[in-house]
Amino acid sequence: FLDHFLQNASCNDQTEKILLGDFNCPDISWLSGNIIGPKNSTDNSIKVQQKFVEGVHDTGLSWLITNEKTRCRKVGDSIQESTIDQIFLSEESLSNDFKMFPPLGKSDHLSMIVDLNIIKIDQVHSSETDDVRRNWSKMEYNDILELSKSIDWAFSKEQEFMNVEEMWSEIHSKLLKVNDSIPKCNDHHSEDNNQRSTPWLNSSLKRAIRSKNKCWGIFNESPTIENLNTALMRQGEVDAVELKAKVKYEKLITNDLKHNSKAFYSYLRSRRNVKSIVTALKKADGSMTSNDKETAECFADGFSSVFTNEPYGPLPQT
């Protein structure tokens, strides 16, 4: 693993790199970038960690976490804290900041959010379109029509000389002009997404989560055994409240299955770990499609082959 990590971490090429995870090196002081204790130790674990930190220096990587503790566990009546998770960067400018948060679930590793400076070069939509939701319900139908009239919807050249991608690119850019004139939504969609992923999230569970996060915040500021016990107790309460809310929700949608089967089957699909996707289709010549365009054309051929062009007027009697 060490040789593979150092090979991929090399900053000699022009590729920016971000490597993060649990490296399990508790004897490295990331504040100084050195091993804690004598460098000539005969302990094999210390030797491996010494080689690791020397390799990090050789590759030119920088790191974000210095004196923060990333794992906290209760051992007997004492607290065992260590820094074994790390975030390595080929350039310090790749990150603005990071923040530590309470553990997720039953993990003893603290979670973190890293603010990265990453620009997606091949991004089709503008950052404005990706990050901002538009409130179309605030616009009157006639106002949208007026906005549409100000745009020239004709293609820049004859359609027979354009492929599908070129046509869509032109239409998409014109649709974005209309979209930019629509008022912005209030920023509540993150909470809505959370509600969809956990439909049993009720007010009692929200209060329990806020109480748990508050207790972990107190522990981060003052890491005592009393504060840790309180945070762990609150975390256990969240697990119990969430289990009760989940069971109640599942009973609700099960009992209402005859009248509202959509909610039941939607919930079942959301719980599936494996999602079914179409990867490739067999073409008429027996070969498999190799990209999205070929797959779409294969679908179109299949649909057109079974399409019946009915004449105008009443349907014929069978």
C-alpha cells in the first residue's frame, strides 16, 4: 500500500491530487511532520510510519489536519484520542478550509467537511444554473411567453446540416436565457432532499439530532469524560428515536398500501442498494453499443420499428 500511495502521490506531473482517508499513523505529529519519539526505533509500526511521513515530504504533498483529533473512543474510564485520518493536497490552494463534525452512526471517527477549490472544465451548465433553483411558479404564463418572444428560436444554419448535439446545444443555450429571468427559490432544497432520503424525519427526531450535535460541540471544545458520556448518551437517544420513527413510518405506508401504493413502492426502491441501469444494448448486427449515443440510437430504432403511422380520422374497427 505504501509504495502504491507514494507512486500515485508524486507531484512531479501537472495533475492536481487530493488523497484522503484513514492512514492509521497515530505516531506521526502532523503539527511538526515528524514521528513522535526516536527515529531509530526498532518497532516495525514506527518504521513503517517513518517511511510514510518521509515519503510524504519527498512527494511534496501538503496536509490539512495538524493538531485536530480525528478519532475519539472510550477505553474503560478514559478517552483515547488520536489523529489517524488525513487530507493530502498537491497544492495548498486546492482547499480553503475544513470543519470537524460529530461521528456518523456508530463510528468513532469524527466526520469532516472540506471546502475545495475545484472547477469542472467540461461543465455543460453554468455554475449559476447548477447552484440556483428557479421558482417558475412565481411567473405568470403570459410573462413567460413574452420572455420567449424576445428570443430568436431559429437555428443558426439549416437543420439538414446539423447533428443532434448541435441542435440541442443551441436550444439549450436559448432555454437558459429564459431560465435566467425566472426568480430564484429560497434555499430550502437541501432540507427537502434530506426529507426525501429520510421520510420518517419528524420533529422529535430533529430535536434529538440538534441536541446530539450540541453535545458533541461541547465535547470538542472541552474533551472530558463527562462530556463524552453525555454526547454518547445523546447519540444513543438519536438512534432509538430514529428507529421508532422509522418503524412508525413503515407501518403507516404498509397500512395504507391499498389506497396509496405509490408511497410504499417508492420507499422500497429508495432502500435498494443496487440500482438497475442500462449499460449496453445489442445492435442489429449483433455487436454491443459502446457509448451513450449508440445506446440512444438503438432505443430510437427499436421504438420506430414498432411505431404505426395511423391515418387521420377515427381509428379502424378491429
